[in-house]
Amino acid sequence: MFYWIMKNLVVGPILLSIFRPWVVGLEHVPKDGAVVLASNHLSFIDSIFLPLVVDRPVIFLAKSEYFTGKGLKGWATRVFFQAAGQLPIDRSGGKASEASLETGLRVLGEGHILGIYPEGTRSPDARLYRGRTGVARMVLEAGVPVIPVAMIGTERVMPIGTRLPKVRRIGLVFGEPLDFSRFEGLEGDRFVLRSVTDELVYDLRELSGQEYVDVYASSVKEQRATQSR
């Protein structure tokens, strides 16, 4: 109920009236049943606007740092993500990755919409980066369709490192559902996982018009951080 009130009566109407997002292809999102929304990731606000434009609740496996921030922004972020039903996860890898997978499968098993960023982290420069195969494994194990979603212009509204958003119009483009049932039972094959991931990212590139870079975004961020020391 708190989520519905925040989305439809309090926060949602304010944000939608200010940023006036345009939306294409929303009819591809099913009215019920489990489905994965796989989006490019340009800005922190991607996780805010994607759930706002979809009629059904969208559950993201959000990084745990979103729930531990300090100050007014930290409090506001924590309240919003909790109200939106977002689940904190540890992205440190290893057993944490397995726990994240199990959490995602539980969400899908309950018939919900799960939001995922195949790149694993925000793009450092608005380009589209290589996808992580965790999304493919989750889709194949759950046996659900995946809908590619392109966020347009969110990096200009709230670039990485900024605290307050700029008032600009953004867009969201929902592609047609992708069915990977032909790979049923092959979720343990790393070549299949890479193939599924690459097909999904290719669709994201077509929808978003982004330049594609065949390396992981996290690797680029780590390299830049090392060079800036």
C-alpha cells in the first residue's frame, strides 16, 4: 500500500509532471506473470523512472549502498527504494552473486517483474558496455521472457557524481519480448550464457542508439580510478 501511495499519489505524479518522460512500447510489458526488464544503465534515476512508467510493481536487485547512505539524500534514497519494494544485494561476487541469483529467482517464481541492468553498473560515459552473463543465467533458470528497455537521456538529467537532477525530458523505449526457451536446460553452458547476453545487449543497442564498447563498464571505471590517483 505504501508503494502504491508513493508511486501514484505522492512522488510519482510530481516526478512525471516535472520530467515528462515519453514512452514507447509499454504494451510489450505483460499484464501479469513473471518477466525480466533488462535495461541499459545511464543514471541513478533509471531505477526510479522505469518503475514509475510501468503499471505493475518492478522489483530491482539494488546495490546495498543505496540503503546505507547518510544525510538527507541517503535517507530519501533509502525510503524511496524501500517503498518501491527494491531489494538490497551484495555485489562483491562469489557467494554474494549466488545469493543475488537466488533472490532474483524467488522474485520471478512469485510472478513479479524483475528489473536488471545487464552491464552490471552505470555506464561511465553514456556508451553501452558488455553485458554480464548473470542476467542470462537468471532468465534461463526461471524460464521467463526478457524485455529489453532503453533509457534515453537520463545521464543528462543526473550524471554520475551529481547530487541534484537537472530538469530535462527523458525517454523509455520497451522492445519486444525475447524468448530464450530454445536454450532450456543449458544455463550451465558458459557459451550459451554469453550468446544470450550478447543478443540481449544487441537489442539494447538497437533501441538506445548507443555506441557499443566490448569491454565491461566496471573495468573502465577501475582503470580510470587507477589513472586518477
